[in-house]
Amino acid sequence: MASISAAQQEEKTEVEGHSLGQCRILGVYSLVKAAATGHGATARTYEQKTMWFVRRSDDDEYMVQALNANSIPSGPLTTISKGDFIRSYQPEPGYYEKRCLPFIESLKKKLTQADKLLADEDLDGAEKEFCKALLLDEKNPKANIELGKIHLQKGDGKKLAAAMRRILSTDALFQEHERHLFNEFGISLRKEKHFAEAVSFYGKALEHNNTDEHLHFNIARALAESGHIDTARSHLETALALRPDFETARRFLDYLGKNGGAPADAGDSEGQAQ
């Protein structure tokens, strides 16, 4: 296996901040697959080479993430077995330091600057920095979510709709290690009475993890407030089936049964399924 460089060790610190701290960074590896083009007499095969950023979660599982056009690890993480990794992936020495690191550092700086501008309540400045970040990594979960929140706060429905389309098409955002980002955004959508968007958002999250009782509770909250009481009750019943001691969900379900509408203080569920 390739050794971990100082640059990769620095990246490990960043990864640990996203609940992947138990992973060991292995670096960039290539994957070569046979591909075909044309038909009949014009048909031909060729080798297609793609580059992947690799982390090892334990001795038997490896987490691979494709590099985008800017050599930044982007998109969803895929877990493969040790055997598949050894058979299919080849190390690319020096690729991370020479090709990936400059763009990764540029992306980090833009996200950091955007956070500072947000702290100063400069929404326009933060929006520009997050847009610059998306030019480097269009699937970046943080940039997409924060832009959505900015558009929500500014009341820009057109830009919010565009952000929602990007978010709903970004599978990486709905993975476990990004849960803290999307849960906050979903709650914000509901509180600002963007119920259809909130329901779509939580519905997408449930496609990735339908055994999270908190997601079922939160989609029920948005459904109830938009008048879809029966569907809301169904999600609450699912939440209680997953976790019988979920008292907030039980009280909410009881309230809907008695009153047929959402209580003002039902709250949101910000926890994560274990």
C-alpha cells in the first residue's frame, strides 16, 4: 500500500470532522475498465481510466470516492471489499500532492471565507464565495446546503428552487456523515413554510435511510403543517415502530388523532439514528 504523506495526514484531520475519523487515508488510486463504443462494424473497445480517492475503514472495507474534473474527491462514498480493492485499483504515487492538494486547499479557503462572511451576516459576500466553491466542486454538500439556506433567508424563491434541484441530485449530501447539514436545512425549510420543498428534501433523505426515526418524524412535521394528516400519521407510526420509546413522536401522533392538525410546539427531531 502507498504510505501516507504529510499532506494526506493533514487531510485526515479534515475527514475526522465529518465522522470519518476512523478511516486511514491511502491516497489516489486508478481504476481501469473496458468500455465499448459504436455498433456493428464500427464497434470497438477501449480502456477507460478513472481516478479515485481511497480511505480504509478497517482491514476488510475500503471507501472510494471519485475525483472530479478538478481532481477533488467529490460525490458519494462507495464501500468495497478488500479483495475488490486489491484486484481492481492501482496506486498513483504523487498524484494527490501534485494534482489534488492545490485544488483542495483552494476549496477549503473559499469555504472558510464564506463562513467568516456568514458570521458577519454578509449574505451577498458569502453567497459569492460559496458559488466560487461550487465551481471547484459542484457536488460539495456544505456549499450547496449553505447556499440553499442563504436563498431561503433572502426570500429568493427562484434561486432556492435552483439550489433544491442541485441538492436533490447530490447523493453525497444524504450520506450519514453529512446528516448534520441536511437535517438543519430541512427544518429551516419547514419553519419558513416551504412545505413542499421540505417534504421533497426529507423524502430524498429517506430514500437513502428509511430506518431513521428522526427523518420520519421531521417529514411528518412538514406534512402535518401542510394539511397531509394521514400521511403524517403514517410516518409517525413508522418512527414509533423503529423506536417505541420515541415519546415526542408518540405525543405528536396522539395530538393529530385528537385535533387533526399540527401543534405549534411539536418541535423537530435533530438527533440521528444509531
